Amino acid sequence: MIAIKGGKVLTMGEAGTIENGIIIIEGEFIKTVGKKVDIPEGCQCIDAGGKYICPGFIDGHTHIGLEEEIYRLEGDDVNEISDPITPQLRALDGINFVDLAFTDALRGGVTRSMCMPGSANIIGGQAVFLKHLASSLSEMVYRQPWGLKAALGENPKRVYAAQKKTPRTRMANASLMREALYNALQAIDKEESEIKDYPKKEILIKVLKKELPLLLHVHRADDILTALRIRDEFNLNLIIQHGTEAFIVADELVKRDVPVFLGPLLVNRAKVEMKEVSFKNAGRLAQQGVKFALITDHPVVPIEHLRVCAALAVREGLDEEMALRAITRWPAEILGVDHELGSLAVGKRADLVVFDGHPFDFRSRLNLVMVDGKIWGDKIEQGRSFYGLS
């Protein structure tokens, strides 16, 4: 059993902020959170006096371990560009779990992330929800699969036009997506043995049954509207990925209660469809009532800078409390795991981080990372170590 005491606890839950709070962790879960808490005898105590304690950060859109930063000796593992419809692919099968990015994530306080295929294909494959610290590499898988990646807009057009294949227009993008969903819909009540190309249709059937969300890459407002039309036609659980111009069609998103994984924001205007990229967009979505979470799209923005992106969104008008929710509680809610993650409360998984200053102060250093009750034992740069460790 572990007790963390004396810090300012930003619970991101109903308890709000607790000054000089105490958190008791037993096994993988939080046993107690409060101000006046009796610490059990024999409990390992960690003094966090003067520090900030908050839930571990969650990045809802990355290619961590799949699009590696330094190993690319064998070519691209994030996009299978031989066929625009590849729902049967699993990001999990391409992840290098010893990629340096997992350590970088922990150094930035990011304890969990969603990894997914790239956006070259109309339907790219299955996403996997990961935790960044575990007793073994296989135990780093938290939820599999946890969504189906898809894409509209420039990327599929560019990739397949270069091959002189369809899709070469936005019309073809939407048509191919509808065709794949329609074909799966026709098979939805059939026995597995009766379904042609079952491996391709299986995951689409789960999406049609709302057992998994469709994680749809779109930047431009017109592509977002196309995504919403398809969502309405097939009654899908849709999560907009990137959503650069989502603020332009916020009323349509609010009407349908469709959330946005917003970002990456710490980038240049790499494509025409990203001309409206701005840290102001987070505040714009908040003002219009759109549920959103901030993402890095790692390695587009290094995953350890997720909190930097949130801080810059605050500078450009986003409420500070909302910004912290956008990397903790809200991604957990959007992904349907808020009963376990995203806030510090009794019964939730013990994912938390401790900073020596406010997480959004660029001078603040990370002092402790815990995932499922396990303290990360790696030492941080400049020889500083975590509390309770030599």
C-alpha cells in the first residue's frame, strides 16, 4: 500500500482541488482520496508537500511505437497503401513496444495513449489503447481493439492518385467509405461462415453495432460535414480526429453530441486543409459546447509535449481547468473508460503524476509517475530521481 501526502490534488472529479491532500493506493487502484485521511500502518509514504498531483495524461490519437522516430530501416509501418479499405489491419501487430517514445511519454506525464494506423486509407485499421508502464510488454495493451481508424480529405486522395487508382476525389473518398459500411451492414445478421471476406467485415460490423467508435480523420469543415452525413446514415458512434475546422461547424457537432480529438496544434500548416490550425481552436470549441480532448498525433508532435499543447491553448483563451480536463478526464469520457481513468477517485485505476509546480508552468518538473499503482523506476534527466526511490 502506498500513501502520497501533502500535495495539491487536482482530482478532475467531483472532489475538485484538495489542498494538502492524501491519496492511498492499494494494488492497481485508488483506495482513498481526501484531506483528513488515516494512513494505515506499514504504508509506504511519499511526501508530495508543495507539489501538484493530477491524473495521468491520456493522448487519444497517436502512432506511438508504430511510426517510430529513429528505426525506419524497413520502411513505413503506419500506412498500408496497397488497398484503401483495410479494416482487418491491427495497429497492435506493428507496434515496437521498446520504442523510445514510451519512455518519453512517461517523462511527459502521459500514462496512456491510443495508437492507430495512419490516414492514407479510407479505412485504415484497428486502434489499440495502451498503457505506458507494465510488468511485461504484452501487458501494455489496455484495450484491443478500441476503435476503427478511417480518413477523409487530402491524404487518401494524394496517396491513391499517385498510384492512378481510386480514390482521387473527395466524392470517391465518401463513396468508398459508404460502400464498405453498406456491405458490412448486409452481413450483420448472418453467421460467420456465410460472410464473404469476414476478416474485413468483422470490425465494421462491430462499428455498425456501436460496439466500437469510428475514429475519423478530418480537418476541413466540408469533410467534417461529410463525416456527419455518413454518421447519420449508418447511426455510428463517431469521434472526429484532428478537427482543424471543427469550430466552423460546431453547431452540427453539438446537435449530434459528436466529440473531437483536437490537434496536433504545435505544428505548421503542413497541408492546405490545415490552414486554420491554431491554439485558439480549443477555446472556440469550448465556447460553443463541443466536447473535445487535445492530442499530439505523435510523432507529429512528440508525445511528451501534450501538456505543453494544453498550456499554449490556455495562453490562447482556453480556461485552465478545461485544458487540464482535455488531457485527463475528457479523453477518458470520450473513449468510454472514465469509470477507470481520467480522474482521481476511489475505485479508479491508480494512474497519476506529480509535478513540482503547476503542470502548465513550463518550468515545472515531473517528480513521479504511477501507472496502475506501479511507480516508474527510471530516473529523470540530470540525475534527479522519483520520490521514494534511490
